[in-house]
Amino acid sequence: MELSPDHDLTDLSIWEDIWATLAEGGWTLIVSPPCNTFSRAWFHFQDWPGPRPLRNFNWLRGFPWLSQHHRAVVEEANLFVDRCIRACLVCHSAGGKFIIEHPEDLGLVKDERPGSIWQWIEILDLIPTCGAITFAIQQCHFGALTPKPTRFLGTLATDDKRCHAGLPRFDKIGAYKGPLPKSCGHVHKHKLLGKTANKWNTSPSASYPPGLCEFLAGLVLNAAHSFGRGSKNQQDKGQTFSAVNSTSDTDFTTPGGSSSRGGAKASLGGGSSSVGGSSSLVTAKNSACGGSSSTTTPGLTAEKIINSR
Ligand SMILES: [Zn+2]
């Protein structure tokens, strides 16, 4: 698949191409569905006037009373998650590896329990179905300005000490109990909630810090090595496919404002490099879910690694 800013991720035919490519076998897939409609920050609307939540723990796929506009927004986000799940299943069935990235489910906020993809049964089913593992991290341990608690679920294994294994745990009222510790061990001055200079503070946190790109590249290279050790599909080839959807969280439901959110567009990029010492993968992940205020287009990036063995 070629990189193109004209790709529209709402277009089923693009996904059919992606699924067909993954079904060739031997791919390593990194997916990061848009997380803006899952944002915990929206539960602080009483403190900072702004977007209202579109879903919660009881209404994982969106409140039933949403306006037609908000219903369309939440359903588009659901569609991306569903298609990413299918991509993971296709990838796994063809002997590939996958990993999903999304904000950690941190439980109760303002007496409300926000919705999270980590509550979706379709996501949790990947654990028994594919033998997936799940762990959470604080991105500040990978070079980010704030902890930005983040969860991964997939078939890429790691023994990195910065990764806290296991599903999120909660007490009786839904308050977060781990596996991430309460404190990351740093003192952070940068605020993630609210607004600074009229921009949502969550916006600059959308990109992956370099350390996280390096960590993911390491996972992928490990997987590529294991392909080389006798995967039935790809004896001599490991391929990486990274889907990163990024949408702005500032575009809709600002008070009195109209939506400037256009159709979701995607770009698809490909590249090749030799396994064992390449860092070009890192460049595949320069944008993550949550979106920055300067981009309103989800991106899809592909990388292919040819094993030099
Ligand atoms: Zn920290």
C-alpha cells in the first residue's frame, strides 16, 4: 500500500485492502485507535467548559441520548476500534503479531466511570483468543513530559521493567488500584488537564516520546527475529504494519461552535529496512491517539521490514 493523504479511513475498501494485506501473513501490527471520544478529560467539564462525555462505563458505545451529530462522532470512533480489532484477528490468524495501544482505564473520575476500550469484551476476548498479554506504562518513563498512563494489549512480549503486567484493577466503587503505581516517582510541572493559552493541555501529549518509539521498535524487532526462527508463513521475512489514528479533540462540541471535523482521512506509508539495527521504524510512530490541535486527520502508517538473513 502506498502513502496517500487521500485515504479515507471511514471507507471500507481501504480496510479491506489492509485486512487482505495482513492476511498474507508474517506482519507485525501496531494499532492505536482514536481515543478522543474516550477522553477522561471530558468528565471535568464542570471545571473547564468544553466537550461533554459521549460514553461511560455503562454506555461503552455511546450514550443513547446523544444528538445526531454526537451519535455520528461516537459511531465513527467505534467503527475504527471494531476495524482495528478485526485487523488484529486477521493478523494473528495469519501468523503475525499485533499490539493495541490506548490510554489506561484509570477508573473513577468526578464520581463517574469513563468508558474505555479496555472494558470492551471484544478487546478482552483477544487475550484468550490470541494468547495476548496486556501491560500498562507511564510515558514519562519513556521521555514524555507527563505520566500519560497508557495500556498495551497484544502478542508482542516484553520483560521491560517499565511495563506493569496485568489488566487494570479497581475497588468496589471503581477507583483505580493498579497495576500502575499511584506515583510515577517524578515531580511533573506540566499539566495534562484543563487549558493553557486556550489550547487543551492534552494536545501536546498526543505524540509518542522517542523512548516509547524505541521501545516499540524493540518489540517489533524481537517479533521479527522470532519470524526468522521458523514461522510457517514467513521463513525469511518479517513485516511491520502500524495503524495510528489521530483526531483532534478540540474540534467538536466546543460551546457554541460548529464542528469543523471533516471526514477521517488516512495516509499510508511504506518503507523497507533491514532487520537488526534499523531505527526507521521509529519514524513510523510520530503521532498517537488523542491528536494534536494541528492535525484533524487520522493517520495510518505502514512499515515493512525485510529480514536480511
Ligand atoms: Zn513521571
